[in-house]
Amino acid sequence: MNKRLSNKIAIVTGGARGIGKGIVKSLLINGAKVIFFDLNEEDGEKTESELNVQFDKCVTFFKGSVSSKKDNEKVVNLAISKYGRLDILCANAGIYPLTWIKDITEKEWDEVININLKGPFLLLQSALNHFMQNKYGKVIFTSSITGTIVSASGHAHYAATKSGLMGLVKTAAIELSQYNININAIVPGNVMSDGMKLERGDEYIKSQSKSIPLGRLASTDEIGKLVSFLASDEASYITGQGITIDGGQTIPENQDEVFHPKS
């Protein structure tokens, strides 16, 4: 069966767990070969081993820092040397410390900016010569409803990066369209990721679920499916866009309008 991403080569940042792992799995299900780029060596090696059993050795883990220009260049060169080309970039890695503006240190601000905003820029820039020469490329950034549509206390730096990504997407779409390079962002709401479970806890998850018309958080697989669509030629006429995937969370004017059936 011909899959929508058969023989395509992809790089995914932050692919060791959570949303990134869901994206990697979806790309593999759709026929791509994937190099995922993460600093977490333990989870990276575990995910590589697990997915290679499921997907016939189509996954490679690359340990590196997304905020390093050198590491971004290395992972792009690895993909091209290993497979002869590169087709898809998914800049997904991100951090979201919870700190009020008055308490954010310069070090913390820089770390969030470097990982969440500088990282996607460096990955895109590292692959551009290859994409431009081949006149083909699919680029997907992971933004968020936080900063682009809504926001929350404690997330000033995170919100700034996610909003900033949309500015980068729109400008890049204009500059790169002549080379048949599509660049878009996914804009997720709350996702039931490893980080959500560990760092936010059950009470937060229950509270957020009540604010979502569909009554639940997204699964990482659902996020991955949207990325795979945007990475495919089925999305060839979509560029410069942020596609919201939030279960309807940002629709209600008032949370009293969110109805859930009584159990």
C-alpha cells in the first residue's frame, strides 16, 4: 500500500517522548524514515529501540541541543548522508517553566527563547540550502494556543516564543514559496503528554478538560496525525498558516457555555 509519506525523510526535534514521540510515530505509520533530535539520552535511546522494533529500523536517535547551530547542522548532514536527502522538518522541542514575570531571571528567559524560538530557526536555516536546491521541503513548527490566541499567568516567556514562531512561519512562507517549500505551524491546546501528567497533575488535567467542548485533552497521536498531513503533498497548497488543534477550547466566549453530559 502506498502511504502518504512513503520514502520521505524527516527530522523531528524533541522526539524522545510526549508530543514529539507522537509525531515521530505518525510519520513512521505514514511511511517516512525519521531522525529524531533530543538532548534526553535515556528516553531517546529507549524510544529509538521501541520504535525500531515496530517500524523495521526506520528510526535514528541523534543526541544534541536544539539551541546549538552546530548540532542543527550535524543532524541535517546526518539525514542527507544516511538517506541521500531530507524532505520534512518538524521543530517540536520546547520547554514551559511556570514563572511570573517579576520572577523570570535573564538566564531562564534566554533558555526558553533559545530552545523554543531560536531552535526552530536554526533547524530551518540549516536545511534551507538542501531544500532550495531540490525545490522541495515541508516544515512544521509546534506553536501553541498560549501566546497566539490566549495566554496564562506564569507563561510570559513561553507565550512570547510561541507567538514569535508564527511571525517566523509567515515570513518564511513568503520567502520560500518560490522554492516549493511549505512552512506551517500546528497550534495545539492542552495535550495529554508525559510532561502534562508529570508536571501539571490530575487536578489541572480535570480543570482543563472541563474548559474544552470535546471534554478531554488531545492525545499525542492526534497531534501527530495533523503533522503528517501538513508534511504530505495533500497539503501542497497550505503555507504560512497556524492550524489550531484544541478540541474547541478557544471557541467559547464564556466557560459557562461549555456543556458536558453528566456521567
